[in-house]
Amino acid sequence: MIDISRELQVALNTGKVILGYRRSIKAVMDGSAKLVILASNAPAEVANNVQYYAKITNIPIYVFQGSSWDLGAAVRKPFKISTIAIIDPGESNILALASQRGG
């Protein structure tokens, strides 16, 4: 079991990570995202759009087992984050979440 918060921190420090729904959707649509992390309490419209575009572009989604507040805290931000796109994992092992799929 990997520590999601730690791997997110490593990805933020050594790779390229996009925070937020609108920018993440753009990264999914242009194919630059390698993994999308979705908060378990993301609004239905957000979750449906992310799942739709990720399925079209064959990008895996991991459902974070926590609220959008928890996801924000995991990346040390003082606000809610519903969606994170991993563009470059850097030195992290965050892409291993793709095989877990959350849920």
C-alpha cells in the first residue's frame, strides 16, 4: 500500500501536477495527463465529466478515499481540491495508483 499523501508531495516537488477541475480536464483532453485523482465527494457533474473524458482518452482515474478538503490537505493547500492531474510523476511512485483504481 502506497502512502498517497507522500507520493503526491514527491510528485509536486519533482514532477508536474495540475490542481483543479478545469485545468485537469484540459490536461485530460489534450492527452498530457497520465493519471487523474478525483476526490470521493466531488460533485456529480465534475465526476461525470472527468470519467467521460478520461475514458475517451484512456487515462486512468483514482478515486481518493477522502473529501476534497482531505485531498487539498494531502497536497498542503488550505482549500478544497476535487481533481488532480498527474502530468509527470517525477521521482514519485504515484502512477502505481492507476492499477488500484480506488473505489
